[in-house]
Amino acid sequence: MTKQVPQSEIRIEGLTGDAAIAHALKQCDIDVLSAYPITPQTIIVEDFQKFAADGEVKTRVIPVESEHSALSACVGASALGARVATASASAGLALMWEILYCAASMRQPIVLAVANRALSAPINIHNDWSDTYGARDSGFIQLYCQSCQEAYDTTIMAFKIAEDHRVLLPVMVCIDGFILSHNVERVEMLPDKAVQDFVGVRVPYQVLDPDNPITMGPLCLTDYYFEFKEQQDRAMKAVPEVYKAVEAEFKEMTGRSYGVVEKYMTDDADIIVFTHSTPAGTAKAVVNAMREKGEKVGLLRLKMFRPFPAEQVREAVKKAKAVAVFEKCMSFGAPSNPLALELRTALYDLEKKPMVTDFVIGLGGRDVPPTTIVDGIEKTKKYLQERSAPMYETLGVRK
Amino acid sequence: MAVSLKDMLKKESILSSGHRLCAGCAAPTVVKLMGMALRGPTVVCEATGCLEVATTIYPFTAWKIPWIHVAFENAAAVASGVYEAFQAMKAKGRTKYEHLDVVAIGGDGATFDIGFGALSGALERGHDFVYMVYDNGAYQNTGIQRSGATLTGQETTTSWAGKVEPGKLQRKKPISEIVAAHKIPYVATVTPYHYRDFVTKFRKALEVEGPAFIHAFSPCPRGWRSETGKTMELARLAVETGVHPLYEIINGEEYVMSAPSKSLKELKPLDDFMKPQGQFKHLYRPEWESFRLKIQEQITADWELLKKKCGV
Ligand SMILES: Cc1ncc(C[n+]2csc(CCOP(=O)(O)OP(=O)(O)O)c2C)c(N)n1
Ligand code: SF4
């Protein structure tokens, strides 16, 4: 049974999001970490290498020559039954792309921390979600965090979710580059023992074992490939249930939980802001301010983008007049953008649907001040009156 | 370690019959010889290519030892992961094995070209594993395209012998020497014809501490347009004509000529190797005569240089 950790055993530190993740990885007693530097993820690996250099972890760190090899080494290590993690962002994640699919399809429960960053060109080191959204169909579970505390907590929970035999899928734990990765916040850290008891030791399902040899990653043609994909899809479908159980246990230990979506004043809201990561924090402040003025706005913060919790999202927004999506990614040539596409699909079967507006914000680290959110809400009000809205538009950009 | 034929034959093959490699393909022989050298327990990490696709068509497998394939360019990186995971789990008391040999295998394309970065990285990091390339001189799995290992004058579907070009124009990448330049403890060239030399060297590669590299010559009747019964003869001729001389490089510096090459009084003419193969047929047209002679000159010069390095 998981017990609540007494307050006296909790250490409070000021940590960046990257450092919080590094500490979580340390406490999860991972066996292998293999990574390649890229801003703004670098600190995770630097901090972890420091732990290794000081003998504070029993992890083998593989300082590979590329992200492609980083994830390849993770797959190899995981195939032997090890608990494995890596971290990346942007171009690094793009270079991993081929192996993302291998890791997921080979059902390796690797944890990949991503400090979300824009993709080239032009080269830009700042935050948006183009990198992980681009990998949304790779078969990774995707969890997005709003705070450094949440980054720490989510990393710990990620291993337990990934390694569950009903799941066996890799997880991306995503934080906004610089906004979280480099920003120091108050983080409550659990004692090592509590984390270790919580995550346990990985019990692999199938491993490369000379006494019981198996062939992993074979060629598989038209006669069986589809069945593999069917099973993979089933594993994805099992994620929400496992996630819920893991979070419940985590809550017993810490009092904290996040849910696959977080509802903030949505019950009676006419307009619901739908977003995730740090813009959700900004949106909360906007909701508070607008509520004081008597405006019925709310926020639905998405935590889990993959698998997409369509039902919870639908339930949470179905009574609203409009949902205003704020997303940091563009899907060039698509009717709208990834987050809005998901939402619209989730709502399609409703007889009475809220209007959906889609605002692309913050590309390449463009600041997203509260006024940007307000701007989107005001536009949405106008579109409600006009009974028509564009499929999407950009906010905060010179036209 | 000297290997006796009797001991070799006692070992159970690591590859079953029923794999789907072409008749006459040298790759399964290369793998079986490797198997005879293994001390075990062993994990094999393979790159995409003929050997991979033909031995593991789901739901069947020809492999009797643990084997993993992830992608085309990452066998060395996967092996790094396997090796380090074993070290970590051993330190934490989570494996029943005292020791694990890790072997990575790639075709020439996977090794000379696309996977070269991963190979170089793994060598530089010094993981204790053996990397073996089975070199059939082209991307055979995708239909005989040129690779960094393709010989000068060789015709492939991306280095055609046409009206103005005589097959591949460039030299073959000297992979063993490039690998040895990483100053790893052991590099050796082998062929499946010289089986005792092969097994002995592979065992040495396993026994040294740190990375080792085995460059196995691997005739491909399909791509080379050679008779299926001539595979072993072509492997022998590759040594006797200097196309694939047999030697070792110790610690990146010391060159040692192996007996089959050392015992050659002089090289046989390159024609002996080329003529039985359709992929060199065009070189015997009059317009490519001088080009062919140039290739011969190059091979001879390379051989003289190698002899010098080996002190013979
Ligand atoms: C990234 C990537 N590019 C291309 C391919 C297609 N491909 C599969 S095997 C192969 C060639 C393999 O050649 P080689 O390594 O020489 O082995 P062989 O098939 O000759 O044994 C290619 C190009 C691939 N699988 N992955
Ligand atoms: S194409 Fe060549 S290398 Fe591939 S299986 Fe056939 S003979 Fe072997």
C-alpha cells in the first residue's frame, strides 16, 4: 500500500524544469541513460551526468554521437530488460523520428523527456510544440506539463505507466522549452525511498535472454503486420485506465494529481479555453480576471495528448457555446492545426456542438501574454455573434 | 586460440536451415562460422539488410540465439545499449549471467555508409562488443545498388556500365583501416572460404577487451551474377587476387598478415576474380581495357603497401 509521505520528509528545492526531471530520473534508479545534447533539454543530461560522476546513481550513461543513436541505444538497453530514459527536443527529436516508431512498435517502455522547441528553418531554440506534435502518430504516449513540480511528478509516474504490462509503450514527458526548462520554481521532492517503492524495479515482459532466445524486431509482411498494429492500438487504449490507477496511487503518496484533463471553471462556462503546458497557466490568470468581471469563461487544460482523451474533452466542453483552442504548432496545409483537429474530431458526433475557434500562438518562443488569450476570447465572442469563425488564425504575429 | 576442426564441428549451428537467403549466398556461412567462434552467452544486434530480412520473416526465425533488429543504420548503437544495460543490470544483481558477449552485424551498406556514424561513435566510446560487416559489395537487399564498399568497375543498378561509364568510378572505402584508426584493440579481415582463419579471428575479437571489428567478405551470386556453386571459390580468389587480403590490425597500429595471404608468392591476376562475374563483364569490352588495367594497378599497389605495413 502506498502511504502518504509525511511533510517532514519532503525536501523543497528551487529547480528548473530540466533539473526537476533530472532529479526524478535519478530517484527512479534508471539503469541506462543515453542522450545527445540539444538546447533546451541539455541541463537534464548535464545534471544527470554530474550525479553519475559523483557516484550518486548506478546508471550507465551512454554519451552517444547522435540522437538517432541515443534512442537506438535505449531500444537495445530496454530490450535487455533495463529501465531506460533519454531526453531531446526539436531537431534532435526529428533525428530520432525513425526510431520513435521502432521504440513504440517494439513496445519498449522508454521515458523520453522533451523540452519542446521549434523546428528549423530558420533555426530557433525557443518553445513551441511543432516537435512533439510532429511525433504524435509515432506510438508514444504524450504527457504535457504546466509546472516544474508537474514535470518532476510526471517523470516518476511515466515509468510506472510505460512499464505496466497492459501498456508497454514509451512515454514523452513534455515541458515548454525555456519557459519551464530554464525557469526556477518551487519543487517538492519526495524521499528516494518513496520514489523507489512507488516505481519498483522494472519487470520486463520479454527480453533478450540467451537461455530463452527470441527474435525481436523481425521482418513482418502483409500476413501479420496489421495484427501487430492492432495490438499496439489496443495497448494505447489501455493507457487511460493505467494512468488513472498510477495517478491515484501517486495522489495517496503526495496529495497531488493532474488527470488527463484539468477542468478549471468549465462547468458553467460559455467560452472554454482549450490548451496545455504553460499557456494553460497564463489562461488560468485570464479566466480569473474575466470571471471577476462576470464573464463566464473557463479553461480545459489537456495533459495527455496521446492517447487523446476524446470522451473527457467532449464531456467537459459540450455545454459551452464555444471552445477557443490555443496551440503552438502549425500543420501546414491542414484545415486547421493539430490540437483543434483533435478537438473537432472529438466533438463531431455531438448533435449540438460548441463552436471551435483555433488560434496559433507563440511559434518560435513568441511571448504569449495574457492579452493574447484575451484577444482570442474576444474574437471568439465576436464569431459567436456572427455565427461563423475562420478555421484558424494566428495571434501575436506581424501581418 | 587455435581452433580445431573437430571442435568447430561439434558446435550446434546458431542458424537453422529454412532461412530464405538465396542459394549460394555466403551470408549464412559467415553467420555459422561466427557461431562456431562464440563463447556465449551472446546477443546479436542486426542492421536491416539481406541477412536480416531473409532469416526472420515473422512468424518464423532462423536464429537460435537472442537477436534484435531495430533499423538500418543503428546496429552499433543498439549494441551499445545492450552492452551497457547488461553492465548496469549486473551491477544491480538483476541478471543471472556473469558475462554477455554482444555482437553487431551489418551489411556493407549498413556499415560503410549509413551506419558509419553510429559505428564510429560506438568504437570511440569503447563498448566491449564485436562488430562484423558481411560485405557483399552493394545494397543487395534493395536490388543491387552501389555502396561505399562497391569495387571500382563494379556494375550495380546505381553505377551502371553504360556508354560512357564503366560501372563504379570510385575506389572502395578502406573500412578496416578507418575502423582501426579509432585505435580499437582488434580489427581483422576474413572470408568464409578460409574458415579456420575466420573462426580463430572471430574468437580473438570476442576475447579482447573493448571493441573489435571483423570485415567478412561475402559473395552474393544474385548481385554479382555469379554461379551459385562458385561462392567459396570467389571468396578464395578475392584473397588470392588481393581484392580482400587477410590481415589483422592490433591496437590500430600493428599490421599482421594472415597465413592465407602471407603464403601467396604473388597475386593472381584480377581477371581470375572478375571474369566469373556478370557484374564485371563490361570491363572486357575493348573500350574499358585501360580502365581495367588501372584497377589492376591499384589493387597491386594496395597490396604492396599492405605488405609493407605488415613487414612482409
Ligand atoms: C533509413 C533507411 N534507408 C533505406 C532503407 C532501405 N534499405 C533496406 S536494406 C538496404 C540495403 C542493405 O544493404 P547492405 O547493408 O549492404 O546489406 P545487404 O542487403 O547487401 O546484405 C536499404 C537501402 C532502410 N531500411 N532504411
Ligand atoms: S541477394 Fe545476395 S546477399 Fe542477398 S541473399 Fe541473395 S545472395 Fe545473399
